[in-house]
Amino acid sequence: MSTESSIPSDDCPISSDTGVRLKLLRELAGFSQRELAKRAGVTNSSISTIEQGQVSPSVQSLVRILSAIPISLPDFFAFGVDVNTRELNRLVSPPIHSRTLVLAARSAGTFSVASADLSGVVLSGALTLTLAAGAQTLVTGESFCVSAGQLYRLGNISNDELRLFICSLFELSI
């Protein structure tokens, strides 16, 4: 059975082994799929299809599921997984590149072109994400995706520091 995710073309993939990671961590925590789904407030079939690699969850959905284990998104991707033996291996580097980005109060970055698909989640504060299609405001816990080649700008619209977790399958040039 393949662990590759079948991802719609308009979604940003997080990782092809997300399902394997989730299943291993769920089993280590001693939860059934039903118990994890109940704790996370999602359906049993959501957990099942993610673990089987049939879908790739959004960053926001994954954060919600992981909070029920509990494990943070950075910690979730901080270990390697040997998909052939389905074992955890902390010596293997993670398959994604990630970083926490901090923007000062009431500041905005310059417009940039995404060199790769980017996914992110607002850890604290309020963000304005400006794309060619327009701007949207995101607050703590909300996620976003910017496709490769797309023009974007990140801005902090709050009076406090803005903290973002951003990840990509390729090197980040933010």
C-alpha cells in the first residue's frame, strides 16, 4: 500500500507521510481512531482517510487533531519516519522546512513571490495576507496556503507581535 497522499491540485501538501506519522503517534498515545476523533472534534472517517494517505489535512485541521494527542505541529514534524518499516526515527531529518516568523506590531513585509508552496498557521496575533486576488485577515489558530509562483505579502495588523509557523517542502526564502 502506498503512503502517497492524493491531494487536490488547489491544496498545499504538508507531507506525503503525514498519515503514517499520525497513526504512529495515535498508537503511541494509546488512542483508537474513534477516541482521537472524539477528542479532536472531527469524524472517525477524517482520521481514517488521513492515516491511509487518501487525503492531506489542512494545517488548521492537523493542528486541531494534534492538540488532542497533545503534540505541537513543529514537534509532529521534528522526527523522521521510515515509511517502509513505519517506525519513528529522530535521526532522520524532517521532510519539510519550517520556521517561526515574528513580525513587529503594525508592520508589513514587502511583496514576494513564493518560490514553493507555503502553508502556515497564525500562532498569535492578527495577520493580513495580501494576494493578487485580494487581502484576507487571519487570527490566532487560522491557517493559510500560498501556491508557488504566487505574489503575496504578510502584514501584522495588531498592536502586539505576530507569530507565524510557516512550512514548505522546499527551502524557505522568507
